Amino acid sequence: MVKKFNLGDIVELKKKHPCGENKWEVMRVGIDFRIKCLGCEKQVWLSRPVFEKRVKKIIKSSDE
Ligand SMILES: [Zn+2]
């Protein structure tokens, strides 16, 4: 099943950020994803396959 991600989704990653947070907000979707750490607000770019591999689950979908 292909997961669908939307702007504003809150996702949990498998690995914690160094600041201790593991929840991130999706800022941009596409070939590359930009996500923002909810703990320290650092933003990072990840390619889609890397992002999908790191996501543990979608905590809040902006679709709902
Ligand atoms: Zn952080």
C-alpha cells in the first residue's frame, strides 16, 4: 500500500531527533519532502524513499 502524505501531517519517525523529539510536521511533499521537528523546529529535506522508510506512523493526517 502506498501511503499518502499531505501538507500539515504530523508523523512519527523511527529515530528520535537529537533534541529528543520524534514527531515532525510535513512542510512540503513531492519528490523531496521537507519536514520540521516539533521539538526544535529544525527543518530538513529528505528524498521521498528515505522519508517513507523513516516514518513509523502518521499521528495526525491533515486529510481528516
Ligand atoms: Zn529536534
